Amino acid sequence: MICLDTTFLIDFLKERIIITEEINNSLKNTAVITPFSIFELYHGIYRLKRKEPDFDFDKREKQILNFIKIFQIINYNDKAAIKTAEVLDFLESEGKIIDLIDILIASAALVNDFKTIITRNESHFNKIPDILVIGYEIRKRRKKETANKLKLLENLEYEKRSICLTIILLNKRLLPLDAHFFLYPCP
């Protein structure tokens, strides 16, 4: 069972992830996200809305909403808050300061029994005890190509969109043949 960091979600949306055998094997398990990744995705589009006059906020928000429906969102509760304090204190005592948002994501994952995180931000998560970090490489993609694919997905009903996304990922060999279930919402 794995937790996906925000960097993975962003790079996935931008189709920049180079899937290694390790990531491919990890995606066979249930993948979850945290509320903090949703926060970071939204913070990014609010920033773009403020900085870029031609930015289509509604379109990007719809893309994000459709995308996050795919994943189970794990809880951040009192146990996670206590774990966050513990991890933060440990890192401070070791002189290893990282972004608080990464500690929040890791703590939510740990208390919900997700010990593995896929992230591009390996240097931060590697400092957190009890977390197995899987990194990945990215490739540059043309924005227009990605936007066109996401636009096609937006126009489909939810069930058809999930199937379409699964087929796209399978065709690109980004997922193993038996991993399609992770694209559907968990009950």
C-alpha cells in the first residue's frame, strides 16, 4: 500500500513520469493521497490564477477534481497530528529540517498504515523514519499534448473516464495489466 506525494500527482497530470519497474510494481498496490496534496494542487492553481491573466482556473479546477476522484483520500486525525509532532521533533533534534507539508503527508500516511511514498522529493522524505521512499525521473512534455488528453477525459462520464485513463496508462506501459483497479475510487 502506497501514498502518492503531490509531486507525483503533478508530474502524472503533466505526463512527465518515467515509470521504472519499482514504481510499476508499487502501483499494483492500493494508492492513496492525503488532504495536503489536494491543498497543494489547489494552492498551485490559485497562484497561477493570480499570476497569469489568461489562466483558465475553472478548467484546471475541473481537471483536478476529476483526477482526485480516482484516489482514496486518507484521513488526517488526532493520531496523525501526534505523529506529526513526533516526526517534527525528531527531525529538529537531528538538525534535518524539511517542509512541514512533507511531514504532514508522511505522518498521515504512517498512521494510516501506508509505509511507502512515491515522490520526486526523495531528499525530504528519506529523512523521515519508517518511510520507504520510491523516487522517479521526469521527462519534459509539451503542454498542448497533455492539455488535449485531459480535455478529452473531461468530456467523458466518470466511469468512461476511468476506463479511458486506464487504457491510456496501459498503452503507455505506465501500469501493469492487473493494476487497473487502483484507478477506481476505494469504497
